[in-house]
Amino acid sequence: MARRTFVVVDITGIYVHWYSGCSKSALAESLGVDRKTVRKYLTPAEASGITPGGPPMSEADWAGPAPRRT
């Protein structure tokens, strides 16, 4: 079996950058992850009514009850 390397993505970083207005494609490219990975974590946030460009939120705000994937 081949050896695999996995990179842990800081999920709150995805939320912070997306919320500040960065597109999903640009976000995926800047973080070095696939667009599908970004979409996987942003779908629950969008489903709960969160949209980019609202009042400023810090990384600590996102670290609390972050939307969960079901």
C-alpha cells in the first residue's frame, strides 16, 4: 500500500476568508485545497443562512458553534 500524506485544513480559516468576501475558487487556491473541500465545509454555513459580507467576525467567533456537517 502506498504511503499517503494528509494535510489538516483549518476550517475556521475557510470560514473567515469566505465571510470576508473571498470566492470559493480563490479560497481553495490560496489554501491549497480542492474546491470540493471548501464547498463541503461552507454548505452547512450557507444552509443556516450565513452569507458573506455581514458584520465582521473574528476567528474566535467562528471557533464556537461552527456549522456542522450532517
